Amino acid sequence: MKLNFLGHACFELILDDGSKLIFDPYEAGSYDGALNYGPIKGNYDIAVISHAHADHRSEKVISRIKNIVDSEGDFSFAGVEIKMFPTFHDDSEGSERGNNLISIVKTGGISVAHLGDLGHSISPEEIPELENVDIMMIPVGGYFTIDAAAAYTILEKFNPSIVIPMHFKTEKVEFPIESVDRFLTFEDDVERMDGSELDITEDILGGKQKTVVLKPAL
């Protein structure tokens, strides 16, 4: 199984049988070009969407995908189990930026969580299913989401094996958010990858928590 970081909060999960899932596909050039990652091409079997903002939901992309998961609940597709949990895009119960969905995808004995545009603290009492997931993709840029310090606090509570930071400033993002660097000052075990892909194998899971920074593919 592979995880491929396309950019911003968008990831491909490529399963061993060749099927593909995409998290939060962005609309290239949205917000008057403030989000300038390249167009998302190719075919996918499942799309998992945290909310309807253009930097997380491209109608052009999802129009060619049969299975769209964008609401609270439990979903099942040929060996892929998905749970969606309601949260908020801000710390005012959605009054500023609306709702957000956290997703947990389980397949092949591995659990992958995507926190979308989470804007507030969460606890294991609220979402116990997030505890000790194998992979957690978490926003770290602040302003529109939790910031680096809040992300670190959440990670301490839930203890995923592998942390993948997302939703941070790069040369292709003009939003007023921070780069990944401040978040990394909180982390002890960090690996900066030369590419966008992470091979998810049993030998990288378990043990001490590790942060892996992927380069956007697009």
C-alpha cells in the first residue's frame, strides 16, 4: 500500500490490488490562484471529502468517481471500511467556517486517518477510534485550521504511529498559513522524504511515533 501526497490536504491511497482512494481533492487554481498545485488527473475508486470548500473538494475530480464519501457515518467498499466523524472547521462550533469531517480508512489491517480542516481540539473521549491509528494526516498551518502547537497536543493524545503534516504554506500556496517548519520544532523523530510517496509496510508501523514530511507531487 502507498500514500501519495498530491498537495495541500490531498492524498492518494493506492491499495495492493491497484484500487485508488483520494482524500480531499482540491480545485487547481481555486481562490483566484491562491492554491496553485497542478490539476489532479487519473481515475479513482473512492473519494473521501472532509468539507465542501474548493481547496478540499473539486467537482471536476469527483464527477468522475463513482463512490463519494462526504457525510457522517460508516461506509464499506470491497475490503475498505470508512468511518466519518463530525467536527468543525473552527473553534466556534462551525459559526465561522462551517463543518468538517474526520475520516478513518481501514484496509489490509492498516488504519489511515485524515483530519481535514480541523479547527479545534479533540479528545479520545470524543473520537476513541482515532487512538493509535497507524497513519494520521493532520493540518499544521494554522489560521484556517489548528496550528502547529494544537496539532502537537492532539498527536500526544492519540499517538498515531506515523504523522503526515498537511495544509501548510509552500511556494504554491498563497494562503496566510505557516510552513511545516514550526510544527517540526515540536517533533523528535522527523524524516523529510525526497518524494511524495510513502510505502506503508508493517516495519514502519508501531513503536515510537514518527513524523514523515512528504513533498507535494503536483
